[in-house]
Amino acid sequence: MSLGTLYLIPTTLGEGCDLSAILPEQARRLAASLRTFVTEHPKTARQFLKQTGTAIALQEIRMSTLDEHTRPDELASLLQPLLDGEDVGLLSEAGCPAVADPGATLVRLAHARNIRVVPLVGPSSILLALMGSGLNGQSFAFLGYLPAEKSARINKIQEIEQHSLRLNQTQIFIETPYRNQQLLQDLVATCASDTELCVATDLTLASEDIRTKSIAEWKRKLPDCDKHPTVFVLYRRPVDKMPRQATARQRK
Amino acid sequence: MSLGTLYLIPTTLGEGCDLSAILPEQARRLAASLRTFVTEHPKTARQFLKQTGTAIALQEIRMSTLDEHTRPDELASLLQPLLDGEDVGLLSEAGCPAVADPGATLVRLAHARNIRVVPLVGPSSILLALMGSGLNGQSFAFLGYLPAEKSARINKIQEIEQHSLRLNQTQIFIETPYRNQQLLQDLVATCASDTELCVATDLTLASEDIRTKSIAEWKRKLPDCDKHPTVFVLYRRPVDKMPRQATARQRK
């Protein structure tokens, strides 16, 4: 018997986003044709499936959950439909599955059983923030969440800044939305004045706002991203890669 | 006078790829409506624009080049149409502009002049490889190309593997396609047998092939990705995060 294929299907990054803005037509049609899904959050997955215009009744769709509470011994049952020859769609709560969510475990197991894995194109807030930042896209790292406790967070910010300078690498991180303003205050209080910071809020939504400034510029006026999903992109540029304005004196 | 908007428009990752598989409909329509572009490679940009079905005659489209040979003093002229109120599309040779290409410089200058920057959703071989790998998507880094010289490359591979273990971070890198097989041989000769490696070839194309195995498994049979665009994803899993099979003995 042939094995099924595991399709990694990206979803919207928030409410009020039209699928035609974030998902290629082929991916939408494929999502609308599947009957078996593994989802991080069944409620948002059902909303997404309605948006795809699926002709399959929602009660005929089999939906299993894979989230941070899923135990390792439950993974085998999530894999079973694929071993039985059925195609399965993996859906994250927002954006691309298997990036910054628990989905990667299932993908890794699929490889171990020679199941074909097909990632589909869709929105990733991490990648959109990096593109939109204008900061170094030749080398970058995504670090996930920063520590919630203040002194640990400040230590981490210092480490991130040093890392960026030493590796010439853009550093990307996120925070729980209600702590965004606190993180911003810690960033401007901790980082060097010519470190560059992009604040990318509500990506792909009507309220999208992406701005890159130096820490010195941000200090004059902090952006308001309180309770809005935001990606932070930080780059401590080596002196020989300063933008023209900043190096004008040296180059004369 | 109001400023123009800089749209970052992703393109296909290779020939023979239908836009409906990789670009959301809104992004395609937007690309088809613009008259001014900054492109890494005008020939592939013109092919892409034809695919968008633009109704604007190609000779009426203004196309400037931004590539690795562009001098810093040429950037101002690329920015001028935006300052004059015109919308501009930024196109990379393949995939997402401003990621692993020279486009980021223009995006950074746009921010410095308060020009709105809008990144559109599309294919990134880096992100698709990470999704498809099933390796740690909570923390990852993209490193660009490895050194071409053999002993420097082997040193770099060792450094990448140690980095992955120490930071619990997936490491992503690329190679000039005609050197892929040499890189694979160096990887299996250098890395620990239980280090995991995903080889993701011809992403989004009909010949797409994504497989993740341990170095020990790859040693038995190397994949053939000679002269095919390939992304390499490496992860040295901390012992406490080994997959179930590998840790069965410890857990008993």
C-alpha cells in the first residue's frame, strides 16, 4: 500500500485577512480537498477551512490536535492515517506549521517512516519581518521568546546584541503581545544607540506597520504595539558596514 | 507630495513553476499593476512579469538593477521614484527579496526616508526547507554560503555543529549547486553519526525532494543533488531531546 503525503499548510496571521492575500491558489485548493488534518488549534483550523471554500462538510473532516500538551506517545496515532495511505494537512495556529510551533515533531517522524513531506508557500511573520526590516538578510537567526523575568531578559538582550555584532547576524525574536511595550523599553535602555531595530506589527493585516530605526531614533518616540502581535528584528552593524550617512566622515 | 510604497515581491525559485503555486493572487495582481521595478536580474524579472499577466507593455516598464556590483552612490537614484511618489516593486533573482540578496540595502534606505515598505508573501527556499525538515523550528539560523576552500569548509562545518548543540539551534546553509556533492561528502565525513541533516532540493519544482536523516543513515547512500539548488538544514539535538527510538534505552 502506498503512503500518504504530509502537506504543511500555512494559515493567516490574524483575523480579517483575506486568503487571496496570503495563500497561493494551488495551496488553497489543496487545503480544500483534504479530509484529515493535524492542527495546533481546532477552532482556528475550522475557521481557516471555511475560508478555503472546502466542499467537504466540516463534520466529515477528521481533526486531531498536536500542541504543546501532546505527549510523545500520542504521536504514533497522528501518523497512522499517513501510514494507511491518506494525505494529511498540518495546520499551525497562525502562519507556517513546524516553525515556532510543535508541528516539527510530526514532520520529523514522517521522515523516519519515509512519508513524503510537502511544505506549501504561505505567510511567516518571521520572514516577512526580516524582508521588511532591510537589515542583514545574508545571515540571520530566529530565537523565539525572550525570558519573561526582567534581569534575565536584559542579560539576554545584551547577549543578542553582542552575538549580532560578532557574527554579523540579524537577530529576530518575539514577545507575548501584552509585554511588547516592556520589551521595547528594555531594548532602548539596554542597546547601543546605533544598534538598529525593526518593529514589525500586525503583519499582513490592514494595520500592518513595519519600521526600522536606530535605538537613538526609537528613544525619541517608542512605537505603540501593546497587545498587537509583533516581531522584533535587531542588527548591530559592524563599523565597516555602517550605512552611508553614518560613515560619511570616515569615507571622506 | 506623498511618497510611494516599496513592495517586496517574491518570485519563483526556478523555471517551470506556475505562479498560482507560489504567489497569492493579490500579490500577482499588484506586481502586474506596477510600472517601476528594482531588480537583481532584469531578464528573470521580465520573465516573471510576463507570468503575472501584466497589461503594461514591457517597454513602458522602468527597470533598474540592484545587484552585488551596485555601488553605494548608485542607491539614491533607485530611491528617487519613491520620493517622487511612485510605487516601486523590488524583485530578487529567485524567492524573497532582501533575504540572501543585495535588496536589503534599498529597504533600509527606504526606512531612513520614511517610505512605507510592504513585504508580500511568497516562496523562500530557506523557510520551506526549515518547515519540511522537521528539525527545531523554535530556534534557527541561516548562514548563507559555506567557505569554498576545503579545510576552511570543514572547520566551518565543525563550528556549525557545535553551535547547533550549544544553542539548541537548527543551522541552515547553502552551496553553489555544482559543489553540492562535495559539501555532502564533507558533511558526512565531519559530523557526528546522530547529527540530523535535511537535504531539500528543487523546492517548489516538480522534482522537489526533501529528506531528513541522521548522518549515519546518509552515509549508507548520499542523495544526488549535483547542480540542483539545495538547502541544507543541520541539527545536533541535545541528548534530552533525542527522538523516542534513540532514547528508548535511557528512558526505560
